[in-house]
Amino acid sequence: MKHLQLPKSAMYLAVLASLSAFNAQALQQATETPNAEKDIEVIKVTSRKREETLIEVPMNVSSVSALEINDRNLITKDDLYRTLAGAASPTGTLILRGLSGGNSAAPSTTSSFTDDIPFNFVDLYDVEAVEVLRGPQGTLWGSNAIGGTTRVITKKPQLNNFEFATSLQAKETGSVDGTDLQVWAAVNLPLIDDELAMRITTHSSAKPSPIINANTGMQNKVEDKYIRSQLLWKPTEDISFNLGYYSVLSDSRGTRFADLSKPTSRMYANTTANPDSIYGFDVDFGTTKCATGQSRAECFGNRSPEGVSKYHFWESLDGWAKDRTNLITLSADVDNLGDIASLSYAGSYRTIREDSLDNWSRLDMNDLVKTWIINYDYTSRATHELRLQDLGNVKNLKWTVGAFYDKDWRGAIPNTQYQYHESDDRSIAIFSAWNDWVDWEGYWGELGIFNVGQLGQKLYGDKSKNYNLYYNGSYATEMAAFGEVSYTFETGVGNFEVTGGIRFYDLEDYASYGYSGIWEAREGRKVLSEGTETGNRKKLSIAWLPESGDKSVYALYSEGYRPGGNNAPLANACRADEFAKGYVQRYKSDSIDNYEVGYKARMGDLQFSTAVYQIDWSDVWASVYMPTCGFSYTANAAKARSRGVEWESKYSFDDQLDLVFNASYTSSKMLDDVEALSAKKGQDMTQVPKYNAYIGLDKGFTLYNKQTNVRLDVEAYGEYKSHFGARADGSDTSDAYERVNLSSRVELNDNLKLSFYINNLLDKEIEEFKQARSRTNSTNNLTVLYAPERSFTFRVDYSFF
């Protein structure tokens, strides 16, 4: 007789049920014992653009304070996401409530704000709080908030206190050559008492990873730097202005993804000089077999298995990326405008420069010749929001109205992309002969072009170039007017708040650009693409709040959207691809309808929130990859539906002991067949685990007269696929996993704190993301993002003043 073994998902549901029963018993005891209730921090949030408690907000919101950020060593928002119910973040992009879209590794289904500016600032040092709003937020927070919205609230300048603090952190991780070093500093400078102050925060980091190119020896490393400054001017008690400046730089070398593909062979080219050949050489191709089960590093690099780990890959070139964002922000607040309303303005202007190198030797040339693309982009963006809110002059009535404007644009950029190749005569001959679909003697020969070197010389004056993408200009604008009103009905059984909201939006986009080179038509291609959309998104909720103010029950309907856009023209090299038939020049906005019921409570030593939802998703965005040419386009891919339940709770025992338990179950499925995605009706959406759970146990105590804290936490995720049409052998499916972490902190005095962290305490191998670029071809990438092995982190926080 076989032993019965519960699946891990069932085990976590059993834990949830047990804890719920325990919570119910604790609630009963707290009710029966008048003195059992202890003081619990009342968390204030501004998710409805006004200050309220978590219980008062009729939606499921998570809020993490500065104290928790420090206690849990949450360095970035990604560290926070892994602790949230219903959240997934395999590659660092937040996915809430199963809204992940198609095959993209970074679906844009959640929006990010920093101090009411649409800006994805990820570092959590010198931050007051982080709020995560689940579900569509289309009325108050606008486009791209279909799964939810993350808000980072930074610490503001203090008018009368001088502060200077710094932190240093060093982390050693298994299989990583080098130390992850990060340093932060923050200074607050009062300039005029009660009127003017400045706050400056800065950060620098160097983060190596274990991934190494066995061909070049390049180890993946990311260096990040930023400076964030704010100048606060408060000329009167009711008026304030805050001028901010951000400079954020990122420089990465190599890749953080491993490659587990097992090639069956390696191509080679034989060349013989022949002046009569249009290439200058006679070229023939052959293959050398790889041993069964060999990795690319072993076969292509002729390395023994003993010298190759799972972190080694083989590529002829290393990619790199350099990004820089300069952002200027201005916020203004008038607390009392004519005894009618308060007025708030938040505006920004930024420039973003992005440079990178993509290696195309593998996909375009089967590694016979090196070929690569240099990308360059420079964009600008301006945003403005003006908001009016009531002052409470009418009893039980709250209202918010406002207007929003957002525009991003780029000017003429002649070198958005250039593709290069090795320019010696032999490499040019191999490149030209390998791409035998190109008609050199006829189609291109009429222009006197008989090989790729001559093409580059004729079109660009450089025989090492073979393709160009350029912009004449582009822009995308969004204008919106929004409003939300709430009215509270007082009854004998408590208060009932009814809220309605609507957002009217107007979208316009325009792009003028062109292509030329080997992948396009001989005369090149010029494209003018533009479109407009208008519409509205609505929200309606009703909430019951008893007079005690310690619980609420709500029902919510809300809508969201993402603005549509334009695809690049379909390249000649892609037109025969089996997935090309789904191509459209312009894809339209998708839309979300969210139905939600929730319950929140703070009773005795327990506080919790739970929600059940259904989301109907129409015109789902999906990234369609065409393997024969390596290009992708975006399409609207029919319908999907997500259903789930979320639970977040905290129980405070006696003796400084706290238990946090968060869990969710998500069922997110396609409702139609989508041939271009290899998606079938009833299939689970990508990157969405059925369950996730997080348990954290915090203990505070005194050690040698020093306040000490220890935290043990466990996170768990179910398995998921990263794309539709996954391989039948499961080689590109991410398995379920659990991770255990341990941390401690000692406060030596009021100024000095020492912390020590062990992440992945049990040193488990965790594959957070797996994706096969081709579902069948063994020579193409099978990329894997490994979670770090066991790591040891030491951190020092020192406050000088």
C-alpha cells in the first residue's frame, strides 16, 4: 500500500486553516477579556489620495512602514513583493492577481508612483512607507494600473532637524566570485527655521552574480547609483512647495540568466579564396556533433564537465546596458483654498537615455560570425496632475476631482539601432552565404551589391553595418479628468459608505520612423503610424464600518486600462514565420473589470484583511515572438479571467513576539484559443503560481542590555510556466519552491545598529524563471534565472545626528 503524501499546496492551505482557527480562538479570548487588548499601530495610507486608516479604504491594500523596511532588510521593492499575498515577481516586475498577459518576461500590468509622480523608483532607503494597491486603479491612478499600483512615499525634508545617517552592507553569496557591496547616505539640512529645508539621499552599489560567459570570461555585474534631493519651502502654515531632483544610473555587463540548452551540434564554415565568387570566397558549411547532454559551454568551448557549472554559458559576445534617468519634480500643496477645498499639484519632467548592446550572433548567424546590435534611445516625458479635495464642510461627504496630463516623446534619432558584423573579407563572405534567402545576384545585385559588406558600404558608408532603424520623431499623450465622491450613511448598526468614481481619458500617439538593410526591402521602409482613443473607467463601492472603527466589509467594482500603441513594421525576414499572420500595425487598449468583496479587522492582538475577487480581462496584450527572424510584436489576444482569494494577517503575542501570515490562491486562465501565442482555452496564464504564502516570525528581546530582534521567515510559491506553448518535457516550467530566511539586529546605542542576515538558509536551488526562446530547437536559448544560493549579509547603520 502506497503512503499518502499531501501536495505542498494542500499543506499550505492546511496551515492557513489552522491559523484561521487559531485567530478565531484568539478573537474570542480578546472579546471575553477586557484587558486583553494591546495597542496596535494604526496604519495610515493615502491610496485614495487622502489620509485614512487601512480599515477605512474599501480595497485590499498592503502598507509597509519605514520600521518594517529596516527590520526586514527590504532593499528594493522586489524584496517586498515576495512577502505579499497574491503577488509574483519572477524577473523583478510585479504581477498582481494573475494579470501577466502573454509571453513577455516583464508584463506592464502594474503602475508605479513615487511621491505621486509616475516613476518606478525601486530602492527603499530613506523611505517613509510603501503601499501596494491591488486590483484596477483606473479612476484615481490612471492607465497601466490594471493589476494594481505601487506607491513609494519618501521621507520629506525636516524644517528644524539636522540629520546625517549612513548605511553600509556587504553580502557574500554561494558560487558568486566577489562581494555585493552597497552604501547609502542621507542628510537633512534646515536652511531657514520653520520655512526651508533640503534632504539629500544617495546610494551606490556593485552587485556581482554567479553567471559567467565561458567564452569571454565575463562575469555578470550590475552597478547602480542614484542621488535624490528635495528642497521644501513652506512660506505659510497652509502652503508648501517641494522641488525634487533624481539622477539614477545603471550599468550592467553580461547577463543574469543562465542557459541550460543542450545543442546537438556546432556549425562551422570552410572558405576558399575565389575572385570569381560574388563573395570573394567559396563557402561551404558543416557540423560537428556535440556529445549527448553537453551544454554549450562544454561543446562550444571544449571544456570538461568538471570545469563547467550550471552558471556557465557560451556566447560569442557579451551584452551590456547603460541607462540614465534625470528627473525634476515639483509638488505644491495648499491646505485651505477659500475654505472650500485643498489643492495639490504634482508635476515632473525627465529625460531617459538608454544604450545597450545585443548579441545576435547566435540567432542570426548560428555563431559562424559575430554580429550585434547597438541600441540608442533618448526620450523625454512630462506629467502634470492637479487635484482638489473637500475640507469636510459637508457632513459625511468626501470628494476628489482632478485633471492629469502625460506626454512622452523623442526627436529625430538616426542611430536608434545599427546592426554590425565582423568586417574582414572572410566573415563578410560567410555572413552573405549563410543568409541564402537573400537574392544577392538579382534583387540586390541591380544596385551593385553582391555581399553584406558592399551593402553596408553602399547604404551607410561602413561595410561593418547591415541594418538601421531610425526615428523622425514620436509622441504619446494621455489627458484625463477624474473624480470620486463618497457619502456616509449613519445607521443604528454602523456607517455605510458609498463611493463612486469615474475617469475620462483621451489618448493620442504618433510615430514616424524607418528601416533599411538586409532584413528589409532594398529601398528601405518609411512608416507613419498614429492613433487615438477615448473612453472612461468607473468605480463603485459600498463599505460597512461599525462605530467601533475596528472592522469593515466592502464590495467593489473597478475598471482599468492600458493605452494601445504601434508595432514596428513586419520585417521581410519575418513574413514567412508561422506566427506572423497575427501581426497588426496598431494594437488597442485592453480593459479590466474587477469584482471584489473584502473584510478587514483589528481585534485585540490580531489585524487582518482578506478579499475574494474575479477579474474579466478583454483584449489582453500579448508579446508574440517569431522564432525564424527573432523579432516580436504586440497583439490583442482575446480574453482571460482571473479569480482568487487573498489573506494577510499579523498577530502580536506577549513578550515582543509577532507572527505575520500572508497567503493567496489564484486561478488565472485564457478564455479563448490564441494561435499566435500557442495558447489554448482553459490554459493557466503565464508566470502565475496557483498559490503563494509568506510566514514571518519576529521576536524582540534584550541581550546584554541591548535591544535585539530576530526574524525567521518562509516564502512559498507554486509552479508556473513562463510562456504559452511550453515544452512537453517541462524543461521550461518553473517548479514550486520554498525559501527560508533568518535575520537579526542589535541596537548598540541610539546611533548604531548592526544587522546580520542569512537568506536561503537551507541553500535550496530555486529557478525563479525559465523560458525557451524556441519550443523545439535545441540550439536556441533555454534561459533560467536562479535565485541566489545561501547568502550572508552584514549591515551597519549609523546615525551621526
